[in-house]
Amino acid sequence: MTDSPGDILRSVFGYGAFRGQQQAVVEHVTAGGDALVLMPTGGGKSLCYQIPAIARQQQGRGVTLVISPLIALMHDQVGALHEAGVSAAFLNSTLDWEQTQDIERQLLAGQLTLLYAAPERVGTPRFLGLLDTLHAHGNLSLFAIDEAHCVSQWGHDFRPEYRQLTVLHERWPSVPRIALTATADAVTRADIVERLQLQQAEQFVSSFDRPNIRYSIVEKKDPTRQLLQFIEREHEGEAGIVYCQSRKRVEELAQTLCEAGIDALPYHAGLPADERQRNQDRFLREDGVVMTATIAFGMGIDKPDVRFVAHVDMPKNIEGYYQETGRAGRDGAPADAWMAYGLQDVVNQRRMIDESPAGDDFKQVMVAKLDALLALAEATDCRRARLLGYFGEAMERESATDSIAATDDSTATRGSSGTYSRWHCGNCDNCLHPPEVWDATDCARKLLSTIYRVQQMSGIGFGAGHIMDIVRGKATEKVAQFGHDQLSTFGIGAEFTEPQLRGVLRQLIAIGALHVDAQAFNTLRLLPDARPILKGEQPVRLRAATAPAPRERVRKTR
Ligand code: ADP
Ligand code: ZN
């Protein structure tokens, strides 16, 4: 007896209808086609291979092998499948020898519909032998490769073990494959296709819009205080994740939040395994826990009611940002993605790239990806449109009006330029509080010419603090020591405040007019793109340094 995919959806999983692209994917894969599925977190990727697995098992085609990078994820999925009455198992390092043998026996006896395994296992001769046996008996039905972006070094979570998954295709070319990911920009996507040899696979690309997530990016001043305010004003007593760059910062911040009466826990890879597990369990099971964490936390965490994701340090690129913020609001209710970012973030991220042992090609891609994130952070127009644009998606009118709390300006029409910059989602900081924009051309020229002159006079570069002192005409010891008070630009920008100058420097770095030399005490160097600005040929219009007033509380409307 064989059921249609729709029957399986209803009878096994208890859902009334497919979502988005699910039906198309399920039908294609059940019929034996290869697929690459791009679907945002929470979009329902699992059913895209679980239903074909069940359908193909009913057709007598045997077991589906699911490659999954995380043990916790495998456990959750297999547990959920058991509850739905589907025979599934996993093979991973948590099993002892006897358990492993037991699973292998079930596998060879054709008792399993889905088998989950980690990518590193696929490389072992024993496992390959098992698959050979299954295949010889026509019992190897489908390969599903979850979190497929792990195969790409351009993705944000490269796992070398994924590279060996090409063996599946090479050794058993007749077995259909489906690869799935929640995040992939054009570069990563092309890399997945090439690495996993999915040139023939049909691509199913869903909209990456998460209309219930409100994106806000604020200028970092006193991040701890800003974060506390954000949580207290908008998310008191609610569950959230706060991402930080370093383990030390994670622990400090957890403590600070606790002292402020917020139920916060730390999570990073340096904590003992039992403490990590305990904290994760509390986050998942209890209400209103805030996890302060490094990016080690989150993959495979399926908590529907995370009300906010905050970044107190900037991620590496937009994919990471999108993936991390995507953990908010999986239940579809309003949620916030909030980030504080400042000059130091730009400097740190550039330095990490510079100092990495990678080759120049790799660094170039990383810099380009970082620049795209900086452009998002500096944007004065709709963040959502920018974000979606980065993933190759033009924002549709529908997604604007569908989004919660559609405001009057959500009726914006496409601008004559045809770009998405005119779109107003009505649910990001820039749409809700259009930022003040000022003509920073004069300020930028003063800074750039000071950097140029200082370099000429002293033969070495200087950091942002010293440059700002000169521009503002501050007679510090260091200024006197180098005779920089003799420069013609000394004090030419006395009318600017330090935050203004800092903001302009940050944005000049972001647009590639300035380079921060990490090898030389973070000194600033002019790049070719500084020329047209210096010569007055290119205006610089920037966000005003003043952050918009905090928005009203929205929780009551939920
Ligand atoms: P992803 O892996 O893409 O993040 P999941 O496969 O974990 O998403 O699905 C997210 C949630 O949506 C799960 O709770 C799942 O049961 C639910 N879901 C998936 N498809 C449907 C559907 N067609 N109807 C209702 N709920 C669904
Ligand atoms: Zn917007």
C-alpha cells in the first residue's frame, strides 16, 4: 500500500497542508529527482525529506540516509519520528558497541525508514560497506544532506567532514539526493552545488523573509547599558539570545544581566559539557531565560518562543547574522533582532581576517562579505530589503503588507530607479524611524586629509583616536610629541563632536576608503576609494550619529 505525500503529511505528521515549497520538493524527491532546497529556519525543511523517505520506503525502495552535523539534532528528530510512529534511528558516537550493532542489524533487515548519521561516519569503511550491502539489495532509497552549507568554506559554519560526502554521489550515482540549508548567499550556493556535485539538481528557493522579525541596528555606545535598556523596555521576562564575540564577554555579560535581575545563563564551547547541557536545557524548558552565548550556541535549537536575538558584537557576515537572528520568533509572533555595532567591531573583524592564516583569495571573499554586512549596518533605508537583496531576493509588495503592524509608509511604491531601496517593510528601525542623514562630505575630507598629512609628515600611520584629536585640535601629549599641532589640519574639525568623527571614520572604513592596519597598531591608511572623496568629487551622505529614540513597547499588542 502506498500513500500520497499529502496522506502522509496528514496521517503521520498530523498537518493539514504543506507549507510554501514543501509540496513541490516532496513530489520531486519522491519521484527520484535530486534537489537543493533553500528554506529559512523554521520553514519546514525536515518534512522535505522525511515524507519522501516514508513514501519511498512504502514503494519498497528501502532506507533514507540523513546526514546531520549535530548529535543533539539527530536525537530530537529521531525522537519526534518515533512519536509519529516512523521507524528511525541514528548512528553516532553516543552509542556503545552493542547499540551500534543493534542498529546495523535493523538497518540490514530493512526495518528502518530513516537512518541519521554524522558526516564523519560516512567516510568509514565499515559504514561504506553497510551502504554497499543495502544498495546491492536495492534498499538504499535516498540521501538527505541537512545543513548543506557546512560543505562550503564560504559559509559560516564550514565542516571539513562535509567534503567527503561527494562519495555518496560517486559511489551510488543512482540514489537520489536532497541537500538542504537555511542560509546561503550566491557564493555559498554556487559552492554547495560544485562541492556536492548538484549541477543536475533542481533548486527550490523559498523566500527568506521573516516578516515577524523586526530588525534594528544601533550605534554602539555603552553596549551593556544599551542591551539592558533594550531588554528591560521591550522584553522583560522573555526568552532571548545575546551573542558576543568572546567567551570572557559571554560570562561577564551573563553576570551583569543576572545582577540586573534578568534570568541569564552563559554558553560557550569553553564551559564544561555538563554545564553547557544544563544551561541549554534550562533555556529550552523554562520561560524567560536569556542565553548569553558565542556562536557555538544555537544550531539545531528549536525553541519557538525566542522573543529576541541581540548582537552586542558584530557577526562576520550577513549569512551569520541572518542565521543567528533567524532563531528569534520561529512561532511567527513578533520578535526582535537587535544589534549594537561600532568602530571597534569593524576594526576587530578586519583584523581577524588580516591575521587569519588563509590565502589572499579567501581573505578577499571574507572582506567582501564583511563589507556587505557593514553596508547593512550603515544603511539608511529598509534593512529587510537589504537583507533579502543580499540573498538575491527582491522584496515583494505582499511581504510588506503581510508583515505585522503594517504602518502607513508600508504603502511605498517601487522607486523609479527600480531598486529595492524604496521599499518599506514597516517593521525595521529604518522604516519605523527614518534615520537622519547628514552631508558628511566636509567632515570626511577633513579626516582623510589629516590622515594623509600625518602620514607624510611622520612617515608612519596613526590610529583613530590620535587622528580625531588632531582634527578636533586637542593638544595632547602625543600630538605635541609628534609636532602634529603644526599641521595645517590641526583643529580644522573643531566643530565636530567625537562621536560624529568616530561615526564618519567607521563609515569610511565600511565603504572602503580607509584601511585599518591590524599589523601596525590599528593605524589608518588611505585606500584608492578615498581619492574622489578627498578631491570633492564624491559626496558622503551618512547616518547622523544620533540614535533614534527607543520605540514604544509593543508587547501589549501580542
Ligand atoms: P527547519 O528545519 O526548516 O528549521 P523544521 O523542519 O524544524 O524547520 O520545521 C519547523 C516547524 O514547523 C516544526 O515544528 C515543524 O513540525 C513545523 N512544520 C513543518 N511543516 C509544517 C506544515 N506543513 N504544517 C504545519 N507545521 C509544519
Ligand atoms: Zn524596513
